[in-house]
Amino acid sequence: EPMTQQVVQEIPGATTPRGRVRKLLKTLAIAIVLTCLTALVFGATLAVTMPASVVQTLVALPPQVETLSGTLRVGRAGLSGGYSLDWQVAPGALLRGRIGAQIQLAGPDTRLTAELRASPFQTSLRQVSGRAGPGLLALAPGLPVQSCTPRAVVAIDRLSLGRGAAAAEGSVDVSEGICIDPSGREIPVPALALQLATRDQDASAALLTSDGARLAEFGVTGDRRLLIRVEPAGAALVPGMPSSAATVIEYPF
């Protein structure tokens, strides 16, 4: 008798053991991804809704910071001299692993706005613009002057520092005026211009008079060094600084 061939047909909808394992692993993977996303959203939401004052319990704030109010997402730091620093964080940036915030520094003679971007790889300030008054000098202790009258107009496109690279673009124009040193002596200050530029992997800034004379040059290198070169004409404006020759200072950070 001829041999009979047995044909086995798969029943639609039936699941093999290998298929059941694959389906289980897929379900577990989806559950893990959803759990991680939920935890990330919850963590970001918790972070941005925490009171700003919690920062005081985590880090030592500079003495210029007198009060903290609001939340980590939308808040304000009250500074000495009647100044304030306001910020508004974009929560969506946290989900991409970075911080994005609009910030504003304001006071009796100052109003500056900027966009802050920070990640593990780079920190930058963009579109820094507005006016800065002489009262801001009081926020920087240890300066060789007690008070000044010049005001500044700021138009900086970018300031950034990352891994192996620094960059700067823009300018700051300072009006003519006078400064008073600790002994009460008046120091005339000419109209100045600070011109920012990027050279290879370094950021630089040249301080010039209105007629183009170079007073000083500053640099921040990609390998984290601060370079300062003060020309004799610039040193003459700083009380107690030798002005017989150019002074070069370098600080690693």
C-alpha cells in the first residue's frame, strides 16, 4: 500500500512555546520602559516644583544672596543692594538631560536678560542683553574701587564652556565716567568697549578705548585656564597696579 503522508496544519491563533516567551519578553520590556519614563517625569516634576529655599539646605550660598522664593522652576533670589535674579526653567529640557532657563538680573540701575543652557557636556549663556549699572560692583567684594559712575550696554550672543572648548561672541559698551578708590581719589574712566570672540577652542575678550587703544585682553581656554594680560595704559586705571610694563596673569580652574 502506498505510504500515507500526514500533513499537520497550524491552527490560526495558536501560540508556540517560543512565541509565548517572545511575547512575555516584549511585554516586560514595554513595562520597564514605561516605568522608567514615569519615574523620569515624576522626578522632573518633583524637582521643578520643590521650593527654591531647599537649595539653602544643600549648598552654602554666597553672602550676596539674601532671600530665595518661588520654586526651582520659577523663582527669585533676592540680592544685596536691591537686585534680584529671576529664573524660569523649561521642564521639557530636563527630559532631554539638560537645563534650559530664561533668567533676568534686575535692580535700580540694571536689567539684563539671558538664556541659560546647561548639560553634563556644556554650559552656556545666550542672548545676554540689556543694561548694567555701576551698583552691580557692590556684588563683587574685594574690588580696588568703592564706587563708579559708568554704565554698560550688553549685547552678547554667546558665552559657553564645554569639554575642551570655550566660545564667546558679542560686545559690551561702557560709558565714560569716574571711579572712587578706597582712599577717596577720583579715577577717570574713558569710554570703553569689550569685544568678545572665539579663537579655535578658546574664548577671548579685548578691552579697548573709543580710539581703539588696547587696555587689556582676557582669555578662557578649552583646557580650563583663565588668561589676563593688562597693558600699561590699562594698569594705570587700576589703583596700586604696576604700569611700567604689561602684566600677564594665568589661573587654572
